[in-house]
Amino acid sequence: MKDDSSDKKYVLAEAFAIKIVELEKFLREEKKERRMSDQLFRAATSIGANIAEAKYAESTADFIHKLSISQKEANETLFWLRILHKTKYIDDEKFQSLYNDCQEVLRVITNVILGVRRNKK
């Protein structure tokens, strides 16, 4: 089995998911918030899960499809982060850090998809 530590998109998504798990615990325990934190948790952890699935894609099209799902989940994660910030569940510093991390994951995923599509032609 290939070591995932050299796969930038996987490493970034995994580190981001860990931060989201920690945030979700804080939101549930300290802020007593459950609905939005659950949505955020599902979307954010799905980013890395779909990247992991893409590792064993059955075809190039399947690989692109899995990464495209990760793109969508990253975009949804950005939405929930904005909502949590605007409703004062997370402060400016936490928001900016997580938002930037998620944007970086999204950029890497998008660049991989574009590269694969370019090479496919």
C-alpha cells in the first residue's frame, strides 16, 4: 500500500479534518451547538474521505469524480464556516485559520483535477 504522507491533498485534508473534529467538540461541549456543527463535521470530514477513495479509483473518470465530490464538500464546508462565524459561534481568528486551510485544500484538489483533465486530452 502506498504511503499517504507524500500525497499533498491527502495530508492537507487529513490535518484539516482533525481541526474540524476539535472544533466540533468545542461547539458541542462549550457552545451547546449541534445542528450546524454536525453539518460542518460531515462536509469537512468527507473531503478527506473522498480523497482516500480516489486513491483506489477504478478509472480516471472515477478518480475525477471522487475529487469533484471533495471539491463540493470543501465548498459546503466554507459555507458552514461562514455561517458559524457570522452567528458568533467561532471567533475571527479561528474562522480565518480554518477558512484559509479549507481554501488551500480546495485549491490543491482543483489543481489536481485540472491537471488530470489536461493530461487526459
